[in-house]
Amino acid sequence: MTKMIRTGLIGLGYWGPNLARVLAQAQKSEFTAVCDLDPARLNRMARQYPGTRTFTDVNQFLNSDVEAVLIATPIGTHYELARRALLTGKHVFVEKPLADTSARAAELMEMAARLDRRLMAGHTFVYSPPVVKIKELIDSGTLGDVRYLSFSRVNLGLYNKDVDVVWDLAVHDVSILLYWLGEMPERACSFGRCCVQRAKRDVANLWFQFPSGRVAWCEVSWLSPQKMRRTCIVGSERMVVYDDTEPSEKVRIYDRGVNLRRPENFGEFQLSYRLGDMVAPHLSNAEPLLIEIDHFLDCIESGAAPRTDGKFGQDVVRAIEMASDIGWKAGCAQEELLLNRMGRELAEKAA
């Protein structure tokens, strides 16, 4: 007989209802409680899932008999809610990113280990069949030596009140990137622009360089007329295009490349181009969110570490910090120096 795990959800905003639906479907989940500050949201949830208890007080929710807590609240609240849930003995799932700083993510990771509780970051794309398939292609050597990766994740909105586009959208691509390569970047930078909201970038580019020599860049935007979810992975043997907006053939493998060969005479060009076939592998239609939640519940039952455990969640936050803090602050400092220099020059001319 399948052991049921009593699950509860905090947060019924944009993503919370999706988690509620999956918690009600998952075979090992007994969806028993939900917490939100908005009584109207709670009433809708109670009608949709009869028997689920509702709470507006998070302390009462955490003191209930819920065994596993899922958190889908604004990023700035993740750390405190996860910390309190762990201290009350709950297993904890936190929607991406795990925390708003890598130091806080590390504290949650250490606390979960000390209390022997499962802590999982909700990086749903890491459980997506197309992303898992590309991981298999990379690890098997099918692509050869991975040379570079490019990501484009753009759309019109939705604007986030508490974070900029990097912490909202780029987190997805960074989690995929770290999962695929299995290494942390050694160098990173970024630049962007605040077009609509002051002090919140709505368009940005991030660059990463890894110890293996691989490089990657991510383009993210809330100001694009079209929605695009396109990734390109270039290897020495094959190349892959992953387009998550495609209804079919989300992954396409191209037998294409450039080969360097010895010239047969003095004037011969030394490069040759390989233009082979394109193959679209069969992919499962399983919902990534359901796969992710099933994995979380399996890890609670077995005691195994989740694929996107606290360490993985911390690594994603640390990589975002590397790009954001260094690149963004350096860009602001450079702009300030330029403005100061222009001011001095204008003052000198006026004098």
C-alpha cells in the first residue's frame, strides 16, 4: 500500500494554484492544508478541493499535522518561511529561487541536513523531458565537446513587483545550465536596462565561463513582442536546438559542424563544413511539475537527496549573484565614472 504524505501549500498567487492541482493528483500526496493571506483565494481553494483545511495564520498552518510544506510566495519571503517550516519538523519544497541570497540558501541547506529533513528547490525545467534528454546527450558524448550554449527567454511581461527580470526569468536558464554541465562558472557578468520600472531591469544579458572552458550566455526580457524559449547547444560532433514553445519536436539534433583538416596544397582553405541530417527524438508528454512533485515525495519516503536539493538551489543563486553583483554593479560604477568625467569636462569648458 502506498504511504500517503500529508502535504500543505503556502501561497496562492500566480504559481500556487498549479502546485495545488498537482498535489491533489500526486499518488503519494494527501493534500490537507493551504495557507494564504487572502480569504477569497482560500474560499476558492476550499470549494475546489473539499476537505482541505485553510489558514490565514502561517503559525497555525505550521503547527498542524502537515508533513511536507510547499512554498510559493514572493522571493523575499522564501528564507523565513522555509526556516520556520524546517524548525517545525517539516520537509520543505521552495519555488525557485531557494532564497534571495546564497548565504541564506546555504543556511537553509545546513539546517535541513542537521534536522534530517528533505529540502528541495522548485526548478521545474530540470525535470522536463526535453531538458533531461539533452542532459543524456551531453553526458553520453553524443554531442562531442560542448563548446558553447545560448539561451533566449523573452516575452511581454509578466512584470514582477519584488525582483527584476534576472531573478524572475534567468533563474530558469541558469538552473538548466548548471544541471547540464555539472559545474559552477568561474567568471560571470551581466548588463541590462531598467526601461519601465526604476531600479528593476526588464531586459538583461548574462555571460558565464566555466572551468572546462565552456561559455554560455542568456538573454532575458519582459519587453519583447513575442514569446521565445529557445536554447542552442553547440558541440564538436552535433548541435541541438531546444525550443520549448514548439508543440512537437521540442528537441532537434543536427549532425552539423566545422572540421579543420590538413590542406593538400598551399592555397587550399583548411576548413570543411559538415551538413548532415536532423533528428527529433521521441519525448515523454509527462507534465514536468507532476514529475517534480512526485520526485519530492519519493525523496521524503526514501531519504534520498532530491535532484534539485538545497546545494543545487544554493548554486543557482550563487551563479545569479556572480553575474548580477559583479556585472551589474560594475556597469553602474562605469556609468557613474563616465557621468562624473563628462560633468568635469563640462565644468572645465564653462570655466
